[in-house]
Amino acid sequence: MRYMLFVDRERCSGCRICEIYCSFVKTKTCNPARSRIGVIQWEEEGLSAPVVCHQCEKAPCLLECPVKAISKDQASGLVSIDQNVCIGCRECLTACPFGAISVDPVDNKVFKCDLCGGEPWCARVCPTGAIRFSMADRVAFLRRREAVGNSAGLVKTIPDGTSGGE
């Protein structure tokens, strides 16, 4: 059964607790630049969103790595980077469509979320529940539900069930 992180952008407060815990668990430092999760903030709009690895089925990062430092566990779906093989070329960083790969400012090698061995700290400590760890099919259900909820809001704006005309 494949698990992945689900991000509900509507719930993210921008507190960045997920980044602090991640960096501490992985590097024993409280340094968001070394976190495997990143929170992007749009200050003017008052929006924040965690950026996470999607553990892609056909991972572009894996396909672009010239030294095969990136692999995918077929049973769990986890895409991981072997730091002993990585040469720091950053090809995977540019290949990732989600911006989920970063460069460690200490060793200049790339890194990404490894789901903390199946118990991701970011999901455990998120105070608003914006980050959840769930089965992939459950994540798909939550995404569909979110989309329907957004569509329902649009339908409510149409008066008397008409097509919007006067």
C-alpha cells in the first residue's frame, strides 16, 4: 500500500513548524534551508503552501540523474536519493515539476523528503492539519472532494440555478 503526503493549502497558516521539525530530525539543526519540506509564502495575498515530494510514479528526477543516485522502491513507491552516489549536479532539481528537491547548503548535495521512514514529522506536528500522511488512494479521494467543494462554491454564485444570465 503506497502512502504519500497530502497538503491542504487552505489550512496552512505559514507557521513553518514543519520545516523546523524536519531540519532538526534530519540534521539536528533548526535550519529551514536544510528541511526536506519547504513552505512558500505569498505575503500580499496572505497565502502559504508547503511544497512536498509527490513520490511520482514516473519520477522525472530519477530519469534525469546521470549517476543513478535516485531510486524508487516498487513496493512503497518511495523515491529516494543515495547521498553516497549523488555528485551534486542538480539535474534532478531542475527536472522536478513541483520544486520538491533542494540543495543542502552544507554539503552541496541535493535532498528531498524520504517520508521519515513512514512516519513523517511534518504531518505529525502540523498544528492546523494542513499536512497529512495517507494512503495514495485516500489522497486522490481528498483531492476530488476538495475540487467538488470548490465547484460547489461556484454553483452557489449562480442565482436560481440559471446559467448566470439576467
